[in-house]
Amino acid sequence: MNLLLLIIYNILSVYMFILFVYILLSWTPLVRSKFYYYLRIIVEPYINIFRGKLVFSNMDFGPTIGILLLYFVTYYIQRFLIM
């Protein structure tokens, strides 16, 4: 059970990092690069769940909700693994 939780924790941590890089690169001219395209293929299915849910003056905070949700899930998995 702990091994499975550890694997899930590591996968979610890597995915959260990829999501963070994707969001940072979206503010740069690198959005037309192949690297960004591959990140988009990985991240967009998850981001689309939250897209448009929290919009203020043309800023979409949906990805922020996605990162926070992943953070809380990984935090509670980590707490469970420590116990």
C-alpha cells in the first residue's frame, strides 16, 4: 500500500512540476516551440477541467486551481506516508 502511494505521490509531483513549467512558459514567446507543444499535450486534458471556472479581467486562474488541487492531494498522500 505504501509503495503504491509513493508511486502515485512521485507521479503527481512530476506532473505538478510539468504543469508549473507549462504555465510559466505560456507567458513567454516560447509558446510556439515544440517543447511547449509537447507540454501542452500532457497538461491540457487536466487544465481543461478548470479552464474558465475562475476568470477575472481576461486572466484565467483555472490552472491555479489545478495546481492547488494537485498540491493538496500530494500533501495528504505525503502525510499518510509519514504516519
